[in-house]
Amino acid sequence: MIQNAADHPLHRMVNPRSVALFGASNNFASMGTSILHSLLHMGYEGRVYPVHRTEETVQGLTAYKRVEDLPEAPDLAVIVLPTRVVAETLEACGKKGIRSAVVVTAGFREVGEEGAAREAELVRIAEKYGVRFIGPNCIGVTNPHAKLNTTFLPFEARPGFVGMASQSGSFVTQMFDYLDQYGMGFSSAFSVGNSADTDLVDCLEYLAAEEHTKVIALYMEGIPRGREFLSLAREVVQKKPVVALYVGGSEAGRRASLSHTGTLAGPDRLYSGVFRQAGVIRAKNVTELFDFCWALGSAPVPRGNRVAIQTHSGGPGAAAADACSRNGLAVPPLSPESLEKLAPLVPPTASVNNPVDVTFSKNPQDFFDKLPDILLSDPGVDMCLCYCLVPDDMAARHIRSLGLSPEEAAEKSREWAAAMADAVADTAAKHEKPFFGFTFRRLSEVFCQRLIARGVPVFPGPERAVRAMWALCEYHRLREKILSSGR
Amino acid sequence: MIQNAADHPLHRMVNPRSVALFGASNNFASMGTSILHSLLHMGYEGRVYPVHRTEETVQGLTAYKRVEDLPEAPDLAVIVLPTRVVAETLEACGKKGIRSAVVVTAGFREVGEEGAAREAELVRIAEKYGVRFIGPNCIGVTNPHAKLNTTFLPFEARPGFVGMASQSGSFVTQMFDYLDQYGMGFSSAFSVGNSADTDLVDCLEYLAAEEHTKVIALYMEGIPRGREFLSLAREVVQKKPVVALYVGGSEAGRRASLSHTGTLAGPDRLYSGVFRQAGVIRAKNVTELFDFCWALGSAPVPRGNRVAIQTHSGGPGAAAADACSRNGLAVPPLSPESLEKLAPLVPPTASVNNPVDVTFSKNPQDFFDKLPDILLSDPGVDMCLCYCLVPDDMAARHIRSLGLSPEEAAEKSREWAAAMADAVADTAAKHEKPFFGFTFRRLSEVFCQRLIARGVPVFPGPERAVRAMWALCEYHRLREKILSSGR
């Protein structure tokens, strides 16, 4: 396993100083043009060379008739041309000295024998010239830290810590907006398409070394290079967590995968076993894939599986407790010391069993600093799960009735919610124990947004939070096992 | 089981012509004042009488010193007073002729023996005067169709078709905003609190007859009056679906429920058996509870469990197919007739196996009318699940490049997305087969919003859609079983 990302062949592909683009034109509806727009929209700062047989300029940029005409050998070629001319273009790129390529064009192995022959030709050319390429039949790559986006969808999110390698392009592009809702973003993301030259294993190796990547997400329709995957993953997970969504395990999933990327999927249980052995956390669905990444990329190492649940409402507390039990997390009674410290802060209607349900807070401020502080100080508590209800509209309504204007009230209410969130985040940070929130309201509310920005994940509903906490514990359990087996 | 909702004692509680409010004041921070604000905020059109010992007016309304002073016997009393004066207030209400009450105040059975005695006293008074009351220790009731909201949180959503009865107030108030995201809302919702007089069974009976309620959601920490629940539910589900979230089945859930509402929960498997026998669909979590309601309240009766999956992207299609297989739904090959009809509409890279993955649409319009029309016409297809990707920003970007201003482009793109959504909705409606969408993007996008407004649920992710489709099939299977056992 390499230690320095810059030594990996994929480094240049997602950190190019210049890009040649084949397929962009002045026809706004073409895929190549969309990719050019995505690149420019993101503010890519390198040099961009559209290559076009007839146009002098493409979308306002100087265009070049042939790759030979380019003033330099760019770091990356992005190819979105008709299938029949892809091989000759790749060869021209190789001759020019281009060493990385993204082949978006489809019509290769996934369409049958003839396509497979065309794909073998690409591999032969790449080997001849020492070109590393991703695809064909892929959607591109993105590295928001380098303002690079070679997909046809604009990247509207922020740079983040999730490194992604996917056998489906949609699990790259469709996640721009999805991750943004949770304050997450990609560090780098790869759509591997048919994996003719670069596959999930290559991406895993690169992302393991890549500095912005705190957690790696894989979308898989099969496990490529089984032995290599297993031994590499066992090394990677010692350093950073890997979460995988594998959809080929069921009958219909297997059939769909086969016609999608020509991947032969393996039986579900066998694959679950491989993932476990590799220390890779298997997500049951897309939601879990990124929920797990959120927790694993944000939270400190839990010392165990004992959860304190803090709430001011019984139902959400009970639902959280139930979810913990169903996922192998303990919800133990608090220590006598903690109970003693809690007593003066909670009203007589409160229940200080775990869940700690304060019902109505005597002083709302306590709920956000003293209470979490007491819970996280308890040596019998490894993690805290807190019900988050600080509705913008209600606080504003209260404040408005003090005689403030709607604008002033809204502003004050935002300030107040942000201060509460800071109190929680400060308390959580101090203890170095995992702290998660959950809410049924929109995450766009100030309190949740601020908590999320401060690195405290707030999940929509208790069950998603608890599943993510399970993943966090499971990762560290598997990691410990792998570490101790190597000692 | 009653047939006419107006004959049920709960009818007047959620359709009052006048309300007496005990506990509202000029202190904006009190719970009673919040409730008054909620009531006024929603535009309640009946008469509102704040009762307050000392104030002449409360939040701008004429206040009355004692219930005896009220100019009429209001249809409903809402009581948010200190625990010790609740009984005398209820008695005064009874004497005045008030016949419905919501008792929000806590400090009864849930706090132990003394509280239980206080609660028994309330029941005695209610019986003496023929008062029906909900609570104590509840959060109130809401009937958005009558602009009634007696909870402390403002109702920001729309009237809808979900009838809710909950042992947790939060699963009423916190769902206002939650349901709104999915274009749903409550028909009526009841927080039963300690269920001293009105329990889930009473609410179930009322909601079964209530005309706006298409589907009933229950949040339960135990099953009250087991035999009556079972026999009533078996009648109700013949008429409309019932979905239940039961959280008392696990060890921590059981303990939390006990300290929350004093409910003794039963073992999980036994309860699952009771629900099945009752024809009630059990949801695994809050998300499922309302996802199931969405599907059950929107979709026509499926003739079977065979799903056609329509996508233009392989990964989401494979994930959807995998989810179907895991939930007992079939994803069968299409009929030769359907394949023949599809052939001219899809590009050579398409896969017309089920999932039908068109990859890139030849003509986007086809994707939204001709394709669903072909799939839904297939006699081997009972339901359709469609990947929804019509991003506002991308369409606008394309249109902008035609030379339109950003505002014009945004407007055109909205019109276009709405027209596409209408095409899908029209096609789906014509066939009277369940049709569902899924997306990874925000539901706030025009295309999704329009589909949702047209009654086509669009779920965040394929797995949630598939679970809801499972619930739809399961309900009709159980209903058929109950119907045939009664024949």
C-alpha cells in the first residue's frame, strides 16, 4: 500500500494542471458540452483545451482541431466521443504524451462481444503508451478540493471527507446534492464504469493515501480481484474506515448488475463474510452508505457500545432506546453520581432512567451544556444520542411577542439557536466521546445546521442515528480484530 | 364500529365550535400561551375563551375569571394548569356543561401512586358529568381541516389524509413539518398521553369513520385493551389501512415506554403476531410509519407483487431491483409485446431487461409518457417504480445557454419540469396501477413537487420506495385474508 497519494497514478487524474476535452462543442445539449460547463462552473483553475474538428472556439474557449495541435501534453484527457473513434483518440493522446484519461463513452464490454473487443483495444493502447484511464462507460471523476468536476452534472456541494469509488456514475453525480444536505461532500469521487484499466481496488488504494479522505465509500455490483481487494482492504481499514454498498446479492440485483456493467455478482452471504473479514462495513442501502460515512468521518473512537439517550420527549426517547436494543447497543442505567448531579436540573416529571427524559427543561440552557456534560462524564457512558428540537419558527414567535419586529425576532432566534448548538458542540468536543443528534424536523433549521457545521451529525430520525452508531462500533471492533491478528 | 364520525364522542373534540382555554396568560413563555398562539395562528374560526383568575384580557382576547362566567358552555376545554387544580377545573367544566376536554397537564399516573390517585379522580369526575377527555400528560389534538390545533407547536403544514393516534405527543407535533416535506398532512391527530379516558382504541374507531382519513397511523408503546383492539382493527382494515409503530418490544424500548407513559409493553414477536392477525401493517421505524401511510393513502390496489423498474441509470436501477428481491417483490422480464414496443424508443446501449435502463433517452419526453405507458400496459406488471432525475439547475443551465436570461431560463425550466411530471402523472392515473418514484435529490425540486402534488409518491432512495410498495402489497394481502375468513 502506498503512503503518499502523489505517488499513485490516479493522483494526476484528479489533480490535473490541464485538461483536454474531446466531445465538447457549441451544441449545448451534448454530453461533452455539459462536462465542459461543469468544469468551468466549478471554477477549475487549470488550463482547458477543447479539441474539435471544425469549431474555432467552443463555449468561448479556443478550440484545437487535433490533439497534436495542443500547445502542451495536458495532464488529463476527457473523452466523450462516438464509440468508434475512442480508440484512435486515446492513441493520439498517448502519442502526445497525455498519461491520464477519463473515457465517458459507452458501447464497450457492456454491449457484448464486439464491445468487449473494442475495450481490449483501449487497454492495449493504454499499456503501449503508459496511459492510465478510467471507464469506458463511466460518468467521470471529481475532486472538489481541486475544483475539478468532469461529470455532466454541476457540483453544487462543498469539498468534503468522503472518498468514493463507484460502479455506478449516478452514485457519484446524484450524491453532490444529497451529501450537501448533511453538510458532507466528496474528497474525490471516481465512477469506474467498465473498469477496463482502473477498478475499485485501484481507487481504494489511492483514497487510502489521499489526505482529504477520512472515510471511503464503495458502491459495488461485485468484488473485483477478490484476493487483492481483501488484502488491501485489511490494510486500509487500519488507517481509515471503508463502507460498502453491494447490490448484487439478490436475484434481481444480480441480474440488473450483469446488464448494467457486465459484473458477475456473488452470493450475498459469502460477500458479507468477505466484507467482515476485510474490516469493511456493509451498508444495507444508499442511505446507510452515507450515514455510516458521516458518523465514521466525524466521530472519535468509542470506548464501547453504551449509549446515553438525552431527550425532553418520551416518544422519541423510547424510539431511540428501542433502536439501540435492536442494533446491539446498550442503554444502561446511569451511575449514582450522575443521577445526583442531574437531580437539581430536571423537573419532578422527568425520568432520569436512561433515556434521560427531562420532559420540560427547567432552564433550556442546561439541556445543551450541563446535561450532555453530566452524561458524557459518566464512566459507564461511551456515546451520547440527543434529541434535537430547537424550531426556528417557534423561538421567533416567542421573541416576536416581546415586541420585536419579525426581522429582529428572526435574527435573535437564529443567534439563540446557534448559541445553543455551540454549547452542545463545545461540550461534546471536550469529552472526546461520540455525540450524535436526531430530529424529525428539517435539517435546514439553524440549530441543526450549526451542529452539523461543528462536526456533530444530526440524523433524520433516531433509527438512522442508531444504525450509524452501530457502524461506528462495528468498524472499531473489526479494526481491533485485524490489528490484533497482525500482532 | 360506528359508520358516521359525527356520532363518535371524539368528533366534537376535534370539531369544536368554541374552546375554553385554561392556562393561557400574558406570559409568552407559558405552555398555555403557546397553545393559544397555535390556535390563533392556524386561523381557528370558532369562539375562544381564555379563562384566567386575574387578567382582563389574554393575548388580546377577553378573558374570563371563572368557567362559570363564560357566556356559553363551549364544546371543548383545553386545560394546561398546575396539576393540583386540574381536577377542580374539570369538575367546573362538567358543571358548566362542557362535554369534551384536552388535559395537557402532567404529574398523574406516570409519576407513581399519588399521581395515579389524582388520575382516578379525573376519571370519576368525567364519568359523573359525562365529559370525554384526552390525556392527562398529552400534547393535544389537531384537526387541520377544521383549522384546530391545541398543541404548543404551530401547525405549518397542510390538511391531509393521515389520521394519527399516538402515545407520544412528539409523534404528533414533530410530524407537522416532517409530513409537509412529502406533501402529506394530518386529517386529525390525537396525542392520548396517559389514556385515562380516551385511548388508542377510541381514536382508531373515530378515525375509521372520519371522512378525510384515508390511512391511520398508530404510535404505540403497548396495545391497550388487547381483544377490543384486535377485533376493532380487523373491522377497520377492511375499510382503510392501519400502520403501527410499536417500540416497546425490545429491552430498552420496554423500559423507556414504562417510564414514559407507564405502559407495560409485550414481547415483540407476540405483538407482531397480533398486528398481522389484526391486518395492521407494522412499521420498523418512524420513517416507515409515514412512508407506508404515503403509499397506502395514495396508490390504487395492486393486482400482485410484480414490479417494472424504469431508469436511465444502471446503479439506481440495480439498487431498486436488489431492494425488490429483498422485500419479496418480483422483478420479472417484460412480455415480448412490451419489448417490441420499447425497441424503437431506446438507444442501442439500453437494457430492456427489467430494470428497463434506457441509459440516455433518445427523446426525454418518451421517458415520461411512452415508457411508463408501455410498462403499465404489460399484463405481467402490477406496479411501476421510476427513477426521477429532472434537476432544476441543469435544465436551467441548458436553457440559459440558448441566450435566455437567468430568470427566463429558470421559469422555462420550471415549466418544462412540471410538464414532464404531468405526463408521468397522467399516464400513471390512466392505468390504475400503483406508480412510485424515487430520487436521491431534494424533493423540493419542481419535478418531484409536481409529481407529489399529483398524488405520485416520490421517495428519497429506492429502498424506501420498495418498502412502501411491500407495505401496500402486504396490506391488501392481509385484508383479502380477513375478508375471506369472514365470508
